[in-house]
Amino acid sequence: MSTSDASSTMSTPPLRVAVIGLGSIGGVAAGLLQAAGRHSIVACVRRPLEHLVVERDSGPVDVPIAALTDPAQAGPVDWVLLCTKAHDTASVGPWLERLCGPATRIAVLQNGIGHAERVAPWVSADRVVPVIVYYNGERLAPDRVRVRTVIEQDVAVANDANGRAFAELLDGSGLRVLRDDHFVLRTWRKLLLNAVANPITALTLQRQDVLRRDDVHALCLTVLAEAIAVGRAEGVPLADDEAAQAMAVLYNFAPGLGTSMYFDRLAGRRCEVEALTGAIVAAGTRHGIAMPVNRTLLTLLRAINDAVDDKPAG
């Protein structure tokens, strides 16, 4: 849980919160915030929705949910939780134009780095709250998601005024918030996890148990070594044993868990490759770092995305 105390929670007036993207991440956030009953929650979705179920270990949450299907129906809110895939950010621009006022904060619950840059057309950087998501969400149906806890915190934010405000927003939701004084380092450490788990599960069409193969483990270490060199070139103080730490974290996850790229590939959707492997390769290219394995993964995943784009609609 966040460190805000009970008296602060009780005295905080209700806020208007819009959640864009009701997939595996947004569905969990919207459902648990609605169940907490502290704020006015609205979901920005493509199709009408009347309720939302969040399946969790302690029992399901089934709540009514207010949903808007047209940006023209929206007005300025206190908070926007942007939970789309990174590559879909531009497509929700009409929502952001309607939802963002002078005092609106945007919490960006997306993978990768460069959260503030992605939403710069709609809000100033000082109103952006990058959020690292650790909980494992799985969309089961348009109105149903499953959440699993994987480590001791569910989300992490910077330990600054915006991060503290986001932690307070989530009070009572059951989502545990870590406020970190070294947020850039934590962001890169999450990127390292995604750099191996997402591409490999997507390319093999296997869940995370595939990472436990000896040959795949060796491949992961090579991917990580390249990415760590890039992070250090970017000025991030990554440790000497960073690759081993990353694999230890992944091995703590239940083997049957999937990743966002894995689920996207199963569903025939574009994979979020540019925000993960693409970001690493782009940064490495700027620094003149050779990244043959990450470049190979990027080439294969881009080919998959191109096939999705070329597939006839309907």
C-alpha cells in the first residue's frame, strides 16, 4: 500500500479520473479504483460497457463502470490514466484533447521509456507521471480481467510531488505503490525484464516457462548484456550483476504467466516492440554500440507487426 495515512485518505475530496484503454493494465486499474469508491471513474472505450470484473486471488470484484465511447462526450478531468500500448498513444489523441485541462495530470502506465515525450502534445512534462507496472494483468473478455501479484509492489513511481499524488489516488484500491528516489534506474531495470521476456515469449508463442530452458537462459543473458551496455551509455548506473538480477526476478514469476507481447501475438495484434527492443536499439545506435542479438529480435518482431498490418480487415 502507499504510505499515505488514513486521515489523509478520508479528507481527500473525490477526483474525476478517466482511464483510457481497458485492457490488461487499464481494466485492473479502473476496476480496483471503482471498487475503492473514493473517486469518480470513467472508462474511455471503443464499445459500450456497463460493468467490469477483476479476478484476483482474494476473490473477484464486480463493479458498475461509467463508459464513454466518443471523445466528444468527454470533458476535463483531474487525472487521466493512459493504459494503452505505447504505439497506440497517438490514436487516443482526440481523447486526450478533451480530457486534459490546465490542472490535469496524466499517469502513463505503459512499458518502455520516454513516457513524457509520448504525451507532450497534450500536456506539459510537469503534469506527467510515468508509472512502472509490475502486476500481471490478463484480459479475459471486454468486461473481465485477471490480476496476479508478481513482486512486492504492484506499481512504482518517482518519489516526487506527482508520484506522491498518484500514490494517494490509489489509496484503498489494493494496488501497492512504491515511491522510488532512483526512478530512472528502476525504469531501466523494468526495461531489461521486458527486453527478454516479451520478445522471447512472443516469438516462441510460449509463456514465461520458456525462459527456464538452458539455451534460452543463455540467449537472455546475451540480450541483457547488450541492453545493459546501452543503459550505461545513457548514464544509468546499472550494476555489474544486473543481468543475473534480472533473470532472478523473472524466475520468481510463475512459469505460466504470459507477457503483453505474447497475448498480443495470440490475438493477432501488433506487438509493442518499438517501446521495448526498439527503444534499446535506437539508444544503442546513437551511442555506436553493436547490438546484433537485439537487432535480430527487432527485425523478427517488426516482420510480425508488418504481417499484422498487411492482413485484410474483417
